[in-house]
Amino acid sequence: MDMYKFIFKLLILAAGAALVAIAASACASKPSAEAQTTEGEAQTEKTPAQTDAQAAPTDYSKADWQSSIEYANERKNAVSGRYTDPQRTSFELSNENISLNIALTGEKLTVSAANTSGGVYAADTMDAFIVDSDGARYLSSLSSSEATVNTFRLGYYYYDTHVFDQRFVSPDGSDEDKPEPVDILTGSKWSANMTSTPKFEDGVMSYTVSDAADPYIVLRSKLAVDTSVYNAVEITIKTEKASNANFYIVAGESGGFSEAQNTGFMLTADGEFHTYTVLLDGVGDYSGTFSQLRLDCGAAAGEKIEITSLRAVRSDAMSMPVKLERNFHTYSDKLHEEIRFVAASDAENIAQYGLETRIAKADVTSLVFCDKNGEKGADAIAESDANSVEYVAFDIKDAGIFGFIMPAADANGYLELSEDGEYYIVRHVLVPTTDKLYAGDSVSIGDRIYTD
């Protein structure tokens, strides 16, 4: 469908909303039976014929059921969701118009959108972000922990899919002097669950997985790491099959290992040593003294895990103690997204929440947006009024129309349009009424992803 058909559809939606409003107004203005009866005046008694007529059931014999049944049959089972590979590195969510590829592991956890024929609308983008009061940007795509997927509701015509647990990390480093790392591995003693007892040889600690159901090792030696100084654990590890691992941390008043005290991270399972820096300030309670550590790692019975270094360090990377929950409401013929920012622990100095989508200019044949000044094109982006943008749509070469429609909802932010070199940029931005987000609380924004 071309750009004008896209606008025509929007006008139809607006007209439908207007009819609903008129009907509601008519109902509201009609006086009740009680209001029509003056004080002291008896209600008019209904005749038996009137009573029978009102009680008679509605005659549906002439209703057009066939077209409704045919339409429902055409739309059924058009929604699907699946992991793209056995390692679950990404998740594909699709309907009859669009396919989203959602990265769950890897260097950048982004989203790509394509039509059902493979034509790409936008690649490796749709990045959730937080901006603090100092202007530092924290990106969900830089998350050190992998994302997880759960579909809560699914049926013939609708999927409710949630993508959890991405962290917000800033690419901006700190210039402060780093303290000496705390060696956790040398001379340590470990207990094991569903693995062999860890052993040391030539500077390498290793263990073998005996059962992949729940393999982990627990540090028996007590630590005394100051959480105000050290914000991460650095590990050099080699795995053959395991592509992810988890640290469980005891710190502050947490009292023991629990899901709230857990942070996951991704591994490269190629049989070579790799070093990973895992930020810890996103666990439920990372305060006071970091005293105990558990490592969950192992994907198959017989797999050998080897570690050459394990240290508490001060990382240059900054993180916000907030996790992303990306919810997709997918129907057969349309797709809505909700972006939730959930505080893992108290967060402060938050100036903006948002979602950024970048689209290569070279792929765009035309674009249109509508704000309070009416419908405009690419040459008017610099003059766009973010607070009143209702929609933006791009005509993508070899793919079709791709865009965003802002719902008329309170506290949902605004749509900001800009250009940056080779890209058009769409930012859905929410400026909060308070710069704090307390543990367990959340903030949400949402829009409709339009394609044709």
C-alpha cells in the first residue's frame, strides 16, 4: 500500500472514533425514565402488548454472519513466535504484515523489522534508553545480561509477548582512578551442585558438569568486598556449550542467594578463553559488603568449564539499576508495543525515558509525518513539533510502509523526529514528573508499529 492509502486508513480510524464519541454523547444526553417523571406523577403503566414487545428476543436471522466468519477464518493463526536457533540467541515474532527479530544475546541487544517477504524496514535498532540529569545516556542494547522471553497469552488472533531483563548501560566511561582488583580465585575453596568438585591445575580452575538440570558452584571462602568501591566481577572463562551464565551475590542485608540477587551474562561457547566484566549494581541489594558468590554455568552433562581469573573490579561502564520489559501485543493484522522501565533497586537523577529507532536514509524513498501544523515531508523535519506529532511513516525501498502511530494517551510522552548524517531518527520520549524510580516501580510508554 502506498503512502496515501496509509493516510486514508488513519482517517477511517479517526472517523470511527468520532462516531463512537457521538454515540456516547447521545446516550449521555438522554434523560432517564425517572428524570422524565415529574415529582408526584405516577409512572405510565405499560400494556401487556408493550411488555411482550420489549421482552421479545432480538431477531438475528437476517444478520450477516457469513462475512464475519470468513474474515475471522482469514485472520486465524496469522501470529507466531519462535526462537531462531537452538541456542536461543534471538526471538522472531510475526503476523501477516511484519516480522520482528529480537536479539536476546550478543554484543548489541536490538530489534530488526522486516516484511513477510524478507524486505527490511529497519535493522539493529529500536533501542530503549534512559538519560540522567547530567546528560549521560544508558542503552538497553549494551546490556551485559541476556534477555528472556515469555508469552503470557496466545491464541488464534493474538499473542502477548514479553521480553525481560535487559540492563541499561552507558557507553561513557569514568575518568576516576581504579582501585586494585580483588582476587577471588587464588586459594579459593568451592562446593558443587551437579558438577564435579572444582580443581586447580597450572593456574586453571576447572569442573565438569554431571547434570545440566541445575549445575553451579558456590564459593566457600568468605569475601569482604566494599560495594561502594567495586561494582563488577571480571571473569576469564572457557566453555564448550554454555552460552550464558549467572552470578548470585550475597551483599548488604540480602541474607542469602535468591533470584533477586542474581545477574546473568552471555558467553561465547567456542572452546576459547574470553574475559567478561559483569556489572553487579543491578542485583536486588548491592550495598555494604559483598560476601558470597555462586556461579551457575553449564549446558550439558560432560561439559568442561575452565576459569583462569575471577576478580572484583571497578568498571568504567556506568549502569542504571533499571531493567527493560518490552511487551509486544501482536494481532493478525497489527502490532502494538509497550516499553516498561522497571527499577531493580532505587534509581534517581532520571531526566528521560525513551525508545530510539534509526532508519537509513539510503533506504527511504519518502516519508510523511503529521503534527499540529498538518502533514509534512522530509524537508520539514527540523520544524516538526514533537509534542503534537501523531504519526510518522517511511516508504522503505523493497519493503513498504513502516512507521509509528502515537495513541491519544496521558503520560505517554512525545515523538521527536530528527536527522543524524545517514539516518532519520525517531525518538519516543517521556520526561518524568519525578527524577526518582523506586525499587519495584515502573514507567511505561507505548505506540503502534504500522506497516503495510
